[in-house]
Amino acid sequence: MKPPLLTVDGLTVLFRTEDGPVLAVDAASFDVAEREVLAIVGESGCGKSVTALALTRLLPGSASIGGSVSLTGRSLLSLGESQLRDVRGRDIAYVFQEPMTSLNPVLTVGRQIGEVLRRHQGLRGAAVTRRATELLDMVGIPLPGRRVGEYPHQLSGGMRQRVMIAMAIACRPKLLIADEPTTALDVTVQAGILDVLRDLRGEIGMAVLLITHDLGVVADIADRVVVMYAGRVIEQAPTEQLFAHHGHHYTHGLLDAVPNPARHAEGGLREIPGRVPTMRSSPDACTFADRCGSADDTCRTARPDLAPGPAGHLVRCWHPLQPANAVLPADIGEGPR
Amino acid sequence: MTLALEVVDLVKHFGPVRAVDGVSLTVAPGEVLGLVGESGSGKSTLGRCVVRLLPVSAGTVRVNGRDIAGLSRRRLRPLRRDFNIVFQDPASSLNPRMTVGDIIREPLRLHRIGTATTRRRRVDELLDQVGLQTDVGRRYPHELSGGQRQRVSLARALSAGPTLLVADEPTSALDVSVQAAVLNLIGRLQADLGFACLFVTHDLAAVEFLAQRVAVMYLGVLVEIAARSNLFSAPRHPYTQALLSAAPIPDPLLQRRRRRVVLTGEIPSPVNPPSGCRFHPRCPVAVPECARTVPPLRPVGPARELVACHLVHDDGSGPRLA
């Protein structure tokens, strides 16, 4: 078997804040294979975005990063800043949620895409504009020859996000990290962006690490899913397997909390009582224990490992759900009072 | 029967921007009408006109049979206890310097409802109804989570006992698991208290969960109104079909089998909306007629549901895009 494109092993991110340390990512480990779309899902504060940024050390100085990240066998966290700059944009590119805050409002679209081409590919002059126009065409922007000379404010939100993707794929990266790329967009626009990501994966053979809270998007595009909760990876499975045979009680709660037109929830949506805890350090316990209806003393006093569960995929739970019996009515209680 | 809300030919222009351009809809007492649309459709503007947070440019807004569109602020004030609104972001719609109890009490005080003692009791009762403990009343909004703050917004909106609640994207700023709790709560409160609700959102799944009827807005006008189950199982307007097909279903087996209606182009500017049917430049099945005449919102099919499309026949049949 081919080695994975990206290997993340024991990634830990600790922020020093005025209120003391915050453990944002707690020994996260996962792989991304070539041409794979891996989704990291979770709610606010679960550590998914910090994980994405930590991969190329795009974090402020208050963060200390531990563990290892390697791209095609090359360790990224030990690289110097200038070497990392070569990796960012060339081997690993990012697309963020809000394109307007990621684009420079006073530079034309062509100029901004050109910056990547100049920096990493040494293109100059008319070749830059030509290539930028090609890239805009690749991401489905109509009239790319005209758009290349326009400013971000002249474009709609969907078009701006396409520009961000054009910029990200300018150097045919091996890995595109897309952090909530469609969250700020309308659904009809989102559908177009997801199509672009899908097409590009085939065209330039890149893998996509998709950070999202939207299980609909995950169902649409992801090959595999990593579920994060309170800084830890708590479940990891191929997409269909995760939706059908999830083992973690949190994953179960999350899936049932989403209104699903295909599966009427007449009795109300499932609520998960309580809130996501902020971790100061890594507890010897399951971080979901306080909100889980199936938790017992083991859950509160011993840390579960991410290990193969009843359905065969990785689950971090002392009492994982059985695949044939993935719906236990009593495992998550009524809403908070 | 007096309708809880009756909007007739409502127009709201911001200078040259025709945000709402002739919308008529009704909400029956105790009914939840979902109003869906994408950015720029005018759905939030409509919601704000309904509660007169924005003055209307033309048209009628009747709440319990009384036209409030043209009333002066002074004459409107006593009527305001009958309707209220909940916003998307509770952090920016709750006064940070007031305690939760004072926030919820404010409408009672303004409308001179009850005495100090009964108001205090009413605040406790409301906190309980929205699933908060009574000691939350002594806390400030910044001490609460997003979901708790949205519960406070609901308690405030409902404290004077309105017959109509406008909910403008009430769950869009919340996390998935918190959204579920707030949607459940709105459904439960609505069933218990019986107010009518105009539920404005871009979240089709939330509407499907909560609304009995659904109105779909595109570029300032309504394109379709139908019972929830009919709209989701057999959308008639091409735009409704495209919108529903674009929203991914959180089920990989189903989602990957679905056929999607891909729209070309972008939502046009509301300054110069397209001629005829506003959706025609992006509509995959448009015919020349669509660019020429505006399709009226007219009743079709056995249930006489409303759709504005030249291509939908009187019996409700019409183009199927996916």
C-alpha cells in the first residue's frame, strides 16, 4: 500500500492565554491519502480549525505545537520558517470561510493570484496574467479574461470563493485545506463550489482536507470523516460507515441533532445537554462523559483510546454503540434545564 | 377567522434597491409559515417590515386584522405587544448592561402589564418556559452561551404574550447541537402558547422541521407557497426545485444518488431585476414568454397552492428539473 500523503501523529496545540492554558488539540492523529477528501467535523471549539492551521504552523506565538506532521515523509513541524513558506501555497494550500477577509481589497484578482505564481513558480509578465486567467476558468468563473482585472468588491461571495480556490490551486498543491469553504455561501452557490472541489481533485490529483460543521456537506463530498470533540479525535470512519454505524455517543447525538428532510423527526430533534468543555490539560477521562447518558465511573476516571470499535473503525469510547443497534433511545437525555 | 398576519402587496425599497417588491402572504392563528430564500431575496427585510422595524414603502400589513403599515409610532406602540421578533445573533440583540431578568421584564414594563410582583413572577415563569433556571435572571448576557442567549431572546419576545412572532434566522448563528435545542424549544413554545410564527430562514431543514406551510422568495418576490409536505416532496417552481436539490441531505447514501439542478449565473441585482419572471435568466426551462410577462402568483393543483410560473399548469403539473 502507498504511504499516506499526510500523516498527523499526536498533534497537540496548547495556547497560553490570560486565563491560563487552553488545550485546543489533544494528541490528534490521522492520515490523508492521495486524492482523498477527508472531512474533520465538530462544533465550535472542538479544535478542527486549529488542527488545520497547526499543520503548517499558521498559529500565533501564544500556541505551542507538539507531535508530528509529515507530508510525503517530510516532517513539517521541524522546518524553518523560510522552508515552511515554500510548503505553504505550493504543497499545501488553504481556503478559508470568508473570502472577503482573505482577499486584499485594493489589488485586482489577477494580481493576487499572480503573487502565488511569481513566488512559487517564478512566472513573470504576461505569463502571469495568462495563467491567472486559466485558473479562473478552471474554477468556473465566467468571462475570466475580464474578471482577472477586477477587484474583490466587484465579485459576488461565490465568485470570491472561487477566486480563493483558484489562488489555492495555482501551484497544483498536493493537499488543499478548506476550512468551512461554503459556510458563508448560499446553498445554490455552495453546490457549485463543492462541484469545483470535486472536479479539481480529479483534474490536478490533489487531496482535500475539509473542515466543516455541516454534515450535509460531509455526506455529499467526503470519502472519510474524522469527528473531533473537545480537542480529541473521537471517531474516524469512511463516510457511509460513519453515518450508518457510528460508535461514539457524541457522533450519534450530532447526527440526530440535524433536521433531516429524508428522515422525519416527528418526536423532536435530539438535544445534547450541556456544552463543549474548554480543556486546560488532558484529563484522564472521556471528555464527553459529562454530557453522555451512557457514561459510568470508567468514563470519568480513565482515558479511552482511539481503537477499533464494534463496527471495525476507530472509536474513542469505553461503551461504543453496537453497529446493529446504533440507536439507543436512552443514551442521551432530555434537553438542558 | 381573523388572520394573525396578512401582508398585501408589500413593497420596501431602499433607494434604488427593490428589496421587497410586491409580496402578499398570510399566517393563520397558531400557524408556522416558513419564509425561505437566499441572500438578497428580501426575506429578512420582509420580516422587519412586518414588525415595523422598517417603514414600508407601500402595501398593507395587518396583524389580527388591523393595518399597522401606516400607523404613527405613537399609535403603533400599544399594538406592539401583539407581535415581536427574534433575531439571528442574540449577542448583538440583548443589551449587555441589563440583567437577563430586566431584559425579559422590559416589554412588560413598557406595556404596563402587571405589577412589580406579578412581573417578577412572570419573568421566572418565562425563564422556566424557555428552559433556563430562574437564577439566570440575575446574570448578564455575556455570562451565557449562545444557545442560552437565544433562549433569553425568546423569553423577551414572548413576555408580553404576542399572537405573532417573527423569527429571523434564530438558529443560524448556533452550533448544530444547540440549533436542535432551540428548534425544539420554538416548536414546543409555539404548540403550548399557540402564537403564529413567521419563520424566516435560509435553512431548509429547519423549515421542514418547524413550519406547516412554506413560502419561497426570490429577488424580492414570492415564487411559491405550499404546504410543507407538498413543497418538499413535489416543489413546483423551477427555483424551488433548484434550491431544494442544492441543499445537501446529511445521509451519504441518499445524497450521492440525488440529481442536482445546477443554476447558472448569480442572483441578479435587486436594483435592476430581470424583466418578466425574475428567475428567467437562470432558469433551465425558461421560454421566451418568461422574459416578457411577469407570472402572477396563482392557485394551482387540487390544494389550490400558489406558484408564480408560466410553465406550471392549472392542475399543478409542470416542469420537473431533477
